Amino acid sequence: MRFVVAHHNPVSCERWRNALARELPDAEVFIWNDGETREADYAIAWAAPSAAFFARQKRLKAFFSTGAGVEKLLASSFMPAELPVVRLEDAGMGNQMATYCVGAALQWIRQGEEYAEHQRAKAWQPLPRVDLADWPIGVFGLGVLGQQVAHAFAAVGFTVNGYSRSPHSMPGIRSFAESGGEGDFDAFLSATRVLVILAPLTPQTLDRFDRDELGNLAPRSYVINVARGELLVDEALLALLDSGHLAGAALDVFRQEPLPPEHRFWMHPKIRVTPHISAITVIEPSARQVAQKVRSLERGEAISGVVERKRGY
Ligand code: NAP
């Protein structure tokens, strides 16, 4: 069996090649270059490789993603329509995502920003006690990562609402769903004071959080975007932060990455920016997961994580 690694970053390419070679000792694992003549059975990358790659790699049985989101792979016109695309499922990302989101929320809710200012002013000034009941969390996207984030908030004592395409039954989490109609989305938003955006980028989620939708959040709400920048309309977020309807935002993902130096998000006093690090792919457990799935496919067994092309995730 042959496995081709086509990650755009040469250092990651090496690390993936080495990890996959360890996990699949019987396979020939190699890094793609335009002069390559070998045909592989499986491929892995973050974004879709060039037309030359697909012109050569005609016998692929599956294309694996080095991440959980696959919009960049699906956006390629070179990716054959019938080739199964398989995404990472957790593989060490869930815990990172949960700690990022809970940490960001607690920094606001437990008045971390105010106390940091007080310290700078050497002010011994207790603020009113915080009641978590005043801070219902809304997780948009209850998938592999969203469910772990929802459980982490619930474990700390928050009231947690979740929203997804289909209803989910999760102990301690109130589930709203697209199948419940537009009323369900409005009810989810108005019941939320910390919105966590954690659904994939698809034609249905593009620009989903515009001025109207963000305006439906309870006054003085916070927004955490750890999904993709395109789910959130930048100007709408800025306008609602400036008007005071929203109290703050923690943004890990952006329409353009790296975030351009002139973008207002960098300097906005109510926005915290991180460089797409809320859940970083951990190569070793991810390679183990990919190898397990390859072995299942070779035995003719079904695997999870296969992207449904029509729905976009
Ligand atoms: P997943 O398991 O596929 O879950 C996706 C969830 O979103 C599901 O609950 C799905 O609903 C819901 N959803 C999809 N379309 C929707 C819509 N139109 N309206 C409402 N809900 C919708 O994905 P995951 O592994 O949790 O990852 C989620 C996303 O996180 C990825 O796609 C990626 O973009 C992002 N991510 C970011 C980072 C980072 O470092 N910032 C790292 C990893 C992943 P159903 O349950 O009904 O299917």
C-alpha cells in the first residue's frame, strides 16, 4: 500500500510522513512533489493539492484531511467528486477546544479583565459576586468538538444550550436544532450570553452571524469564534461591540489569515485575537487515527468521519 503526504507546509509534511510510516509499517509513505511518478492508494493534506497531483494520483481510495474542517479540500475543482474525503475526529483537539472556550469565557465572567486593571492601579476593590446562572452558554455546532465544549461548560456549572442541524440528546444540555425551524434559532440566541461558534464552514453557515442574528443575543453578551472567520460578519460584530450590545469577543479564526495588520480586530479594546490555535492538530494521535481508518478500509469495513459532500461537512 502507498500513502502520499501532500501537506503545503514542508515541516508538517515530514512529520506526517514519519508518523504515518510508524503507524503503517507495511506501507510505502512518501511526500508529494511534481516530479513524483508513484501512484498512491491514500493521500493526506490540509488544502487540496494541485491539478498535477490529481492528474498523477488516479487510483486513490480515500483522501484524508489533516484537520477537522474540510472546506479547503472541498473547494478544489480538482478533487474528484467520487473520492471519499475523511476528516479528523477529535484526535487530541477536543480538550484543547474545551479549555480555550471555557478559559475565554471565565476570563470575562470571573471579571479577570477588570481585576487586571485594578491590579495595574493597585486598587483593592472587590466586585460583586458572580452567579454562573446569569451566564447561559450557547454552543453553535454540537459535533465532535462542540459536544466536548458543551460538556466542559456544563461540568463547571454553566447552563448550556446547543444548536445543530439535527436535534441531539445530551444529558444536561438543552438542544435546539435547525429542524425545529427559525424559531428554534431565535430561541437559542436569545437564551445565550456567551455564544461559541463551532460549526463547519458550509454554504449554509457562511455569514450566518450577521447584525440581525448577533443582535438577537441577550444584551451584554460575548462571542467566541473558533470555527471559521466566514461564519461571522466582521462589520456586524464591530458595530454591536461599539454600540455596547455585545460586551466582548474572543476570535481565533478570521476571513483572512494571518489577520492583516490594518484590521480593526487587532486594536479593538473588547476583542481578544489568537492566531488559529484553539485546537491544533496533534500529529501523532492523528496519524494513529488515520492508520486505524486505513486498516478498516483495507478490510472492507465502514469508517466514521467520511465527509458528506452534499451537506459540506
Ligand atoms: P463535526 O463533528 O462535523 O460537527 C459539526 C456540527 O455543526 C454538527 O453538530 C452539525 O450538526 C453542526 N452544523 C453543521 N451545519 C450546521 C448548520 N447549518 N446549522 C447548525 N449546525 C450545523 O465538526 P467538529 O469536528 O466538531 O468541528 C467543527 C469545526 O471546528 C470544523 O469544521 C472546523 O471548521 C472548526 N475547527 C477549528 C479549529 C481551530 O483551531 N480553530 C480546530 C478544529 C476544528 P449535526 O450534529 O446535526 O450534523
